[in-house]
Amino acid sequence: MDSITPQLPAPSPSPSCSPAHRARSHVTRLVHHILLLLVLHQLIGSEFMRFPFPGEAPSRTFSLHEYLGMANLAIVAAFWVWAIVRRGETRLGRLLPWFSIASLTEVLTDFSAQLRRLAHGRAPDDENGAFASAVHGLGLLAVTAMALSGLVFFIADGTSIARLALRLHKQIANLVWAYLFIHAGLAALHHLLGSDILSRMFWVSTRRHGGRRR
């Protein structure tokens, strides 16, 4: 008599692999990349523009910097709104853990764990972990402050408030430069230690398996 093999139900897809989750991840990466391009343009372009003297018409590069700064602020605001309404991705509380002892403890614990992995020559195991999320939140705060200080300078042009905003704007820009260099360096370190973080960031596979590129 033939034995009857029970038919097991097919496993349900993981939420992290669902089409809705992938769509949300694509939106996050798209907004992130647009913001990155705008920030890079503002930082690099500021090195080649000249502030107009009082009563002088602004140059094209200066005007472009101002208008793209407004676009940058709009994208930053959109990113914050998306961080609040999205589901299944990094929560806003993980981007801003500074107001909770439990969240800060989680950040420090995760940071210690990642240091131990690095000490053993292994890539950090989760770029969406508590520490990485907190660092991303700091970068987003810095970019937001840079855009807002630029807006204050634009609105209060010619006043003492504008001059203060401009000084703050330049100082924050230096912090954003440092953040971008550190961020890029850590991504390169991930890649060198065997992580496929670059493929997840840019939708392009960078790892080889059995001589074939995924």
C-alpha cells in the first residue's frame, strides 16, 4: 500500500521580500539618491561661486545655488514625511533615538557588537541596525539644518540674522562634508569585508558567485 505524503502549505513570502516592501524600499532609495545628488551639487558648487556684494546682482551660479537649495529643502521635508508614514522600514524613532534611554542603550549595544565584528575582520551584519540608523538620522539632521539655515539667509537677506544664518550654514556644510566622507568610507569598508551593501544601495550587483554576477 502506497504511503501518502502529506502536502505541506507553501511558505508565505517574508514581509521583507513582499512587493509592497520592495516598492517602499525603492521609494526610500530614490528619495535618498535625489537628496544625495542635490547635497553634492550644493557642497561642490559652493566652492566655485561668489557671494554678491551689497547692491550687486547675484551671479548665475549663486542664483542656482539658492534655487536648488529650496529644492533640497523640499526633498528633505519629503524624506522626513516618508520616514513617518512608511511601514516595514526603519522607524523614525530609530533615526532619532536621543530622547529614549532604552533606544540609546540599544544604539550603544549595537555599536559594541559591530566593533567586535570589525575586530574579527567581518562586515557589520545590519546596516539598518540601531547604530547605523542613528548615524543616518544624524546625517539627515545635518542636511536639514543646512537647508533651513540657507532658507533663513535667503528670506532675511541683508540683515544681521542673515549674516548669522550664513555663518551657521557654512559651519554645518563642513559637518556635512565630513559626514559624506565618513559615510562613503564606511560603505567602502563594508564592500571590502564582503558585504553587498553597494548593490543594495544602487540596485546593481557587485558580488560574484561561481564566476557569475548576480
